[in-house]
Amino acid sequence: MRANKIVIAVIALASVLGVSAAQAQSVRARSLAQFCPTSQDVGSQSSTIYKQSAPLRSGGVGTPLIGYRREPTLIYNKRNFSGSSATIYDSEGNSIARCPHLSAHGHAGRARCTIQTSTVRRAAIRKTGSPTIYFKVSGRLCVKVADAGRCVGSVKGLCNQLIK
């Protein structure tokens, strides 16, 4: 609904400025493309796993599980990321969060956020009407997650639930 209002506003502004509706919409459509020139779906295409929660342990690896962090985590199975953090964008290119790149036991690395999954999901829906998010993992590559509240590539922990 909100996205439709924005499109109508862009078209109205375009007519005032003497720009065609198609030109105005293409400018708006490029906003995500500016940040994510190349996009791959989370999963086997991008060699990633997305979890909407992460285990909370009493110590390091192998210590007892005491609960779950309800924080989005993108796990890399190969080194396809660069920089010290990943930025999360909604489907229109609005920045939602930044997540530091960290080591990951048995994987190439991970981007673990310290913001709640529900906050990320609600922000994406509020701004675009869609729960889809994009992790910008390098200068040109983004990894698309169709629903921030659902896991992709994992069945561990809270992955059987939708985090709203």
C-alpha cells in the first residue's frame, strides 16, 4: 500500500518536472540496484545460510545451550564477503541495520546482527510492505532473504517458527 502511494507521488512529481512516468519509476527502481548491483538468493546459489536466531551458550563452542538470541545471522560457507560488516537493506534500498562480520565455527564466517529479528522484519514491512531483506556482503554483492523472520538452509533452534 505504502509503495503504491510512493509510486503515485513520484509520477505526480514527474509530471510537474516534465519527466515521463516511466523515467520517474526507473529512477525509483534503481535505488536498490545502486546498493546491490548483483543479488543472489540466500542458500545454495550464494553459499549462505540464514538464521533468524542464534544459539546462546553459557561459554564458547560445546558449552551448554541456555537459550536463543533472536538476532538475524547470515552464515557464509565460502569467503564471498568483504569489509568489517554487512549492511541490511529493505527491498527499496533503505538501510535497516549493520552487522559485523565474525568468525563462525565450521564455516567461512558470518554476519551476526545485534538488532532483534522482529525489529528488522517490521522495519522492512513498514517501509515496503515486504519482509524481504538484502545483506550487502561486498562492494557489489547482496544476498536476498525472502522473509527476515524465516530461516533458509537450517532447521536448528527456532527455525521451525516465524519470528514476527
